[in-house]
Amino acid sequence: MDGLADGALLGADALTAVRDNGAMATVRGYQGDGRRGVRVTPVLVRQHAQDTAALDRLRQQAEEGVLTLRVADTYPAEQAAEAHRRFEAGGVRGRLVLLFD
């Protein structure tokens, strides 16, 4: 693919999915290996957590379907322990989301 956002902390394993001279955004500072011309941009959440304009753009893009969110399931906050057990069991494709009223 042309580009990839690695939010699963795959790092080098995710690079194989990106075409030569493609791009990848990563979390937690992974910077790539410099091979195949893949441009890797580390994004650290703490640098953007207060950028409300950017966060609002992301919200709008999700609402418009520009960004596709993979949500496996939602849980009320009081069922957080159950969500954690499910996550620990493995095999979850997508995010488990806690809902706060």
C-alpha cells in the first residue's frame, strides 16, 4: 500500500506492507530502518493531545467516512474489566471501546 498508520506497534513488521517510497506513521517513536525509501514519521500522542483543532479534524473525517475506524465492540465503562479480559484472551480484531456517559 502507499501509506500505513501503525497504531498496533508493529514497527518493522508493518514495513513489509508499505510499497517502496511509501510512507508510514507510527506511535511510540519507531523511526524505521531507512530501507526501500519508506518515509517513517513517528507521532507521539503527548505532542498532539492538546491540539483540539487537529483532533476535531480527525473527528470530522471519521464522521464523514474519510477515516475508517475498526471497532470490535463497545462496553459501558462499568464493564471495563470484562473488556480487559476479552482483550487479554487475544483474537480481537479492532479496538474495544469503553463508553462513558
